[in-house]
Amino acid sequence: MIKFIHAADFHLDSPFRALPADKAAQRRAEQRTLLDRLGRLAQERTADLVLLSGDLLDGDRTYYETAQALARVLGQMKARVFIAPGNHDPYTPRSPYATMAWPENVHIFRSPSIEAVALPELDCVVYGCAFTGTAREDSPLAGFHAADDGKLHIMCVHGDVGNKNSRYGPIEASEISASGLHYLALGHVHARTEPARLGATVWAYPGCPEGRGFDELGDKGVLWGQAEQGELKLEFVRLCRRRYQVLEVDASADFEAALPRNAQDDSYRIILTGESGVEGIDPAPLEKLAAQYFYSVALRDETKIRRDLWSRSGEDTLTGLFLRRMAALRDGGGEDRDPALVEQAVRFALAALEYGEDCCP
């Protein structure tokens, strides 16, 4: 059985522009500690292979010490490591992949064409290719089919499945099913996907191992895999230090009580919803209150101004007629009349009627 780690889209040295300069610098430094966590995982689980499917670096402005840290951690692994450069970190004559000395256990794919690396000790063949520029409009799997020779066939590649107009290595479902691979280790999509099977081939995106913004929410990490002939198991392993989360809080609720505890390492976007008595809530006091509970916090006001439910009851419109009848129901008396329930029904109805109404005949 082969044990492997599948990871991608580290985007080391991301700018973190949404954060203050000091926290942005801190986050870039913390990204490097992600590498150490990857190294510990490989050691603890005695990985045979580490498949890195591109965009390990965020761009050509990578700090030299970051690339050095990447090479150091990978070199300390006992596993064979494969890197398939992506559109953010393409293999070029000036990229760190070309200008630095890399450890012997690290293999970097350097060509857009598929390369095969045989690993006789594992009875396995690992395939891969590289972006050599910031875009690639052809499919890396076009015309590919692995040999039916009883070995395990695994491919590490950066590409975009199911988007034929993509500029980032568009891959068709039919190409995956025809590939003859046992596992296709993909990078490019930052949201983790559940493992899927097309033909005999299992494929997956591990997503990015550390979120960088509110479009990358929740737990992030890598995939841990075990493969042998006829069987492949994958498990998500969290590696992220911090998470990005979105929380909705109704304006009528106790704001501080609604905030989660034990989230000091996470960045939160808090969205105020519901109705308020003012137009535009000042976010500064609430952000200051919430700041003690999170690494960073931003507040977004999406409340609506509270209104008098019955203010339009005199109008000669559908809304006016509806309100007059509901007011009569409310004031009709009787034990079966619940004013609070009537008001709730009016709120729902007014929300629907806001999309347009006809005048009464």
C-alpha cells in the first residue's frame, strides 16, 4: 500500500491586502509555519509520496527565504515529493524552481507535456506536467492514457475540471475517465471537493491549506491517501492555523452574546441583519467590542429600517386593502385572535408585496 499526501494552492507570500500592514506581515510569516505542519504530518504518518499540485507560491514576488523554507521542509521528508507548478508559480528560467538547488527527493515537473517518473520500489508511476506561463488553454490530459501494466498510476497536475473555456488547463470529464489513472491529484480550485470517480479514476481537489479571505471559509488542509490495486482511501486533514468565518447577527439580538467564544485565532465577518431603528449603523463600536474575541473582524450592516407596519393602511392599493383587513382581524377580539401572530403574518406579506403590486379596481 502506498501512503501519500495531496496538497496544493499554498500561495505562499500572499499580500493579505485586506489586513493592516502588521497583520499582513504576520500572516505571511505564519504561512511558512504551515510548511512545518505539512512536514510533521508526512513524518507522523510515514508518507511515501507528497503530491503538490501547483500554486505553492503566490507569484514572482516570492521572498527568497520563503522558497528556501519550502525546499528545507521538503528535503527533510523521507517521502518522494512531486511538484507540478501552476499558473501562479509557473516553471520559468527565473522561477525559484529553476534558480534554486532542490533536495534530491524533490522532483519538479518542468514541461507542459506529461512526464512519467517510475518508482519501482513502490510499484508505482507518478505523472505530471508544469505551467510554463500564467495561463494554459490546452488540457494537460489531452490524449493521455496510462499503461495497463498492474502498477499504480498517479498524476499530479494543476488544472480546471469541467470548464472548457478556462485559461488554466481545462480538463474534460471524458479525459479523466479515459486516462487509466488510479488517482488524479489536482490543484487550482481553492475549495476542497469530495473525491469523485470517473471511469476507474478517482480525482479530487484538496483546496488551499490556509484561507486568505472570506471567499475561502472554514477548515482548510490537505488530503491523506492510501492506495493499492483496487482500493483508494482519502481523508481530509486540517492544517490551517486560522480560519475565515462569516456570522449573521440579528440587530434585535444581544450582539456580544451572539459572538462565538474560542475563536481568537480566526478572522470573522459579522453581518448585521433584521430591522433597526436607524438608517446605517455605525460599525466602529461593535467592531471594537467584537475585536477581543477574534484575530480580526469586519462588520457589514445589512439591516433595514424598522417601519410602522400599519402606516400604509390608508392607501388605495393592494397593500392598503391587505393592511385594513389584517387590522380588522387583529382588532376583532376573541380568544383565538393572537395579535403577535397577525403582526408576523403582516411582516411576511409586506416583504412579498415589496416586489410590486397592482392598484385595487
